[in-house]
Amino acid sequence: MIKLFKVKEKQREQAENASGGPPVKKQSAGELRLHKDISELNLPTSCIIRFPNGKDDLMNFEVSIQPDDGYYMGGTFLFTFQVSPIYPHEAPKVKCKTKVYHPNIDLEGNVCLNILREDWKPVLNINTVIYGLYHLFTEPNYEDPLNHEAAAVLRENPKLFESNVRRAMAGGYVGQTYFTRCM
């Protein structure tokens, strides 16, 4: 019986020896899909993607969002993305690195976005996640909060919520919590 895997392995070894270089790292299915997603990104001009570890590490990147509408207009918010090798079967892990007064982002940077949790499906992509994050800033949702205090203020007194957001973004205290400037 012919052992196809052995033949294939031998062919790969011969190709590596012929090129004289080290073996090329094989990309996981998640890396291949992420590469496709990133090459097809269609972001609003207010969103910027960066690869702090270089383009060789696609699985970890940052997205900066500068809303051009709503309560958070004028602010800059940084998110880190950690993508699993089994992506897209598992949603990326997203954290907000900018401390923000927001009903859907807690003070530790955890993000409450349904498509990052129970509504994640493999047909979704990075573009969808970034648009979802952007939408959190243009339309914060007090019905599914992580920051319950901010959600209550938004629900009961939108003018006070707007004032609190402005104070936090300018760098100041909201209640007992200090926020660094992000404008």
C-alpha cells in the first residue's frame, strides 16, 4: 500500500532543502480566515486597525474608534483583539483599553456586545465586530448593561448621562471613578 502522507512529507522536505531556507510555518485555518477578513475590511474612516506586533502576528491587533456622532463624538477608544486559532468557530476576545463611562463597557474594559457572546456565528467576521463596537458608541444600549450605573443614568436622565460622558472624556471624575482624557 502506498503511504501518501509519507510521500507528501518527503516532497515537502525536498522542497525545503532545495530552497535552502527554514521551513515555512503552516498557517492555521483561523489564521487563513483572519487574513481573508482583514484583506476585505471596509471600515469607516473613524476606525483604524494596527498590528503592534507586526504583520506576522495577525491574531493580535488593535482597533481605534473615533465616533463622529452621538455622546462619544470626539473621543478616541482603543480596543485589543485576540483571535483564537479556531476562529471563526470562536468569537475574538475584545477588550477596551480606554477607560470609558459607557453602559456596555465596564471599567475593566469588558465589552457587552451580543455578537461577541451568544449571537456569534462563524459567518460573522472582524468587519462585523468593528461595526458592532462603533455602533455601541453611536447608540449605547441601557437594556443589556455591564456598567449598571451608567445604564441607569442613560435610561433615567439622558442629559446627565451626556454630561458624565463629556466629563469622563475630558479627563475627570464621574462619581468616585477617575477617567483619563481620551479626546
